[in-house]
Amino acid sequence: MTSFFRAGLLAMLASVSIHAADVAMKTVSIDEFFAGQLQPLPLKLDVPKDYVHAEGLEVNESYTYWMLPQAIKPAADTGDLPQTGYVWGKISLDVGYFAEKKKFSHEETLKSELAAAGLELVAQKKRNVGGYAVIAYILKYKQEDSSRRLIYSAYIATNIETNCIYLSYSPPSDFSKEQAAKVWDAIIDSISKK
């Protein structure tokens, strides 16, 4: 095999693997994401294009799940969330946002609380979206089998001081850390005003 052909083949394979890692996204309003359970908020975000709102799951009020359509019935039947990934959210009553301080209520004690829970903060991103604050995290924890797992989560201020939207992404089990982080960044960076 000539070096020119080999270089071309390697470039083609690299291109295929890069595109295979891409996940198409679609934009939904926060109202659509929560299936009308919240007071309307003028925000939108991106979720993986193939995900749909999972109806029929036994979940608490104000919880919402988005996953592949074919994963909904097995999740509803077994109560086990799919290995093919999902995005979920809820109204969090234990974290608020103080607009005058420009801080979420848990920011000052976050690291000590995480350490006490056996979690490590890997990355944090904070931004303001047209008057709605967003703080996103990537956390690491050690599982029972000693392997490490990453948790992708965020809080979005509702501008009601006592509660926020909690958002989390569980990537497909076959995703690399890079693939999962790319999708998570796309979700967080897409949060914007309508």
C-alpha cells in the first residue's frame, strides 16, 4: 500500500469517526421540554434530535424525561432508564438563585457537599441567558465496581428565588467521554431566550 493511499485511507477513517460522534440536535422550548407542567418561561434548549418526550413513565410531578421512542415502553415496564441515553429535568426546590448576589444558593458550599457525597467536580460553566442564570457541572464519582462515572447536570434560574430547573444528561453507554461532553456542551450552550 502506497503512503499516499494509506494517508488518504487514514484521513477518510478519521472523518468517518468524527462524523459518527456527531449527534444531531433539535430545539425545544422549556415549556415543551416540561410538557406544559411549568409556568411559561421564555427559554429554549437543544436536545438530541431523535429524543422525544417520554410519556407513561411513573415519575414525580414536575419531572420530565426525553429519550429514544423505542426506549420508552421498556423504561415504563421495568422502571429502568435506558442505556441508550436520555435527558431529564425537574423543578428543584432545594436550590435557588439570588439575583442581587448573582449566585445560586448552593455555590459556596458545593465543593464540600460534593466531597461528602464522594463526588468530584471535573468542570463548571456559568453564564447568563438574557436574565436567566445557568450553572452547569460535570461531576465524577466512583461506582461500586471501582469504575468512574461522569454526571452531567445543570441548574437554570427561573427568577423565582426559591427554585430552579435541574437538568441532567445521561449519555448512551457506548459513548466516549468526548462524545458525551460534546453533546452536553451543545445542550448547555444552546440554552437561550425565545
